[in-house]
Amino acid sequence: MTESGWLEVGRGVFQRRYDPLDVSVVVAAGPTGLTVIDTRNNPAEGDELIRDVALRFGLPIVAVVNTHAHYDHTFGNQSFAALPSAVVYGHHLIPRHFAEYGAPRLAAQQADPTREPESDLIVPGHGSVVDRDFVQRQAGSLQKVADAIRSCRAHGTAFEDLPPDHELFTLWPPAMLESAFARGFAQLG
């Protein structure tokens, strides 16, 4: 970790953790400027990030990428959208997620900026930098969940009918698996 708080995790790729929610932000340097990955929790934190990036890198921010739609990774977007050179990118379903989940949280935070929005999820992007092995293990675990959902759906087996010693329960908490099965079954029809 450098004095500025930015850790180089790859050639031209830097990561920094920010409180109050221990969110990881990444900056990737390119030939025309910087891409910032995730913008933090609110406009004030977005502004702080813009200042930190300018101080550390001295290059224009040309793009923002949102890894996912949760408030603690995207509510700083409006600060970046005000920059003349930055374009904000994200998954095409982010607007729907914002409308259904983010808007109420944003309204509550705008009504009381000192209030920390509720979070009912634990998501990647918090905590320490992970390595390739971690990502591969997690991808393998997720594949096992997806395969089990497909198999159970095809055989008419409900989540509640899984034996308590099923391998999935060693990989993920039951509440997360139950939610995954419900969404998977809905998608499979």
C-alpha cells in the first residue's frame, strides 16, 4: 500500500479501500485517461474519490464502470456524470434495479444525508483484494449451485426437499441458497 492508499494490483490497475462501508474502488489507467470502477455511497464520497484520483494520478477520468447496482457502489455516479469527459457504464438492468430498490434508499439518504442506507445484502467488492484462486473457487461454487437448481427443477425437487447434508450447504448459507433457488426456478419457468 502506498502513502496515497492506492495499491497497484496489476500493471496500470490500482485498488483502494474506502470507509465507511469498506468498499473497494479500482482505477485502471489507459491511453486516454482513467477508468474508475465503482463510485462509492453518495455524491460527497464521489467528490472525495474524484479529488483522490486527481491527486494520485493527474489524468482525466474518461469512464466509470459500475460492477453492480448497489447504492454503496453507484450513488457517487452523479459526481462523475458531471465531469465533461466521463461516461458511466453498467449492466443494462441497473436502471430497473435503481427504480425498484435504489430509489427508496436514495430518497431516504437525500432526506437525511447523515443517514447510512440500510443494506440487506453482503456483496463482493468489500474487503481485501482477492486472487485468481479465490475467484476460481467461487466460480466453481456458483456453478454447483446453478447445476443443482437446474437439476432440481428438471426433477421436480423443491429446495426444502434437499437433504440437510447436501454439498450446497457447505458452500453457501441456507437463506442465500433458498433465494437462489427461488430466482432460478422463476427464470427456468
